[in-house]
Amino acid sequence: MVIPPPIKPPRIMKFLKPYVLKMHFTNKFVNAQVIHSPTATVASAVSSQEKTLRSTMESTRDVAAAAMIGKILGERLLLKDIPAVTVFLKRDQKYHGKVKAVIDSLREAGIKLL
């Protein structure tokens, strides 16, 4: 049984930022997804584990792979008419290295970051 997320009143929804960027880095792969927080669904996602991307990358875990993931995610968001996302970094994530590569390539793709 799937429990739907609670419905928030419109006066609260006006101030929420609906699309949130989440990134996850493992020792082998880079994953990024944008979540629509009011409905708790994934709007778009990219991973260096995807079969089509693995063959084009030299490495699936370095900064260049993270930049490519951000670029592809930005293109997919623009196709779905999502012009802006909010970035929430985890406590251990700093704006440096792979995180910076993903965020900068999203910005270069034309996504506004809030």
C-alpha cells in the first residue's frame, strides 16, 4: 500500500521550492536526480551507470564524469520545462570537486539555481 504525501495548503506551497537537486557519489559512480518535493517524485535523474553513458566516458567517477552528468541532467530538465532547481548539499558535501562540477555544468546548461 502506497501512502501519498500529505497535502500542504496553498499558502505554504507558495514559499516552497518545488524542485530539489540531490547528488550521490560512490567510489565507482556519480548519480544526480531532481525531486519534485510536493509530490515526492523524481522529475529527472542521471547516473554514470547508464549503459549509454558508460561507453562514452573514460572514467565513471571523476570530475569530468560529474560535469557530463550535470550537463545531461540540465538538458533533460529543459526538455521537461523545469527552468530552476534548488540545491541542498549534505553536511559532508562542500562546493568543491565533483559537486562543483555538477552544479556548474547545470548552470551552463541554462538551469537557474535557487
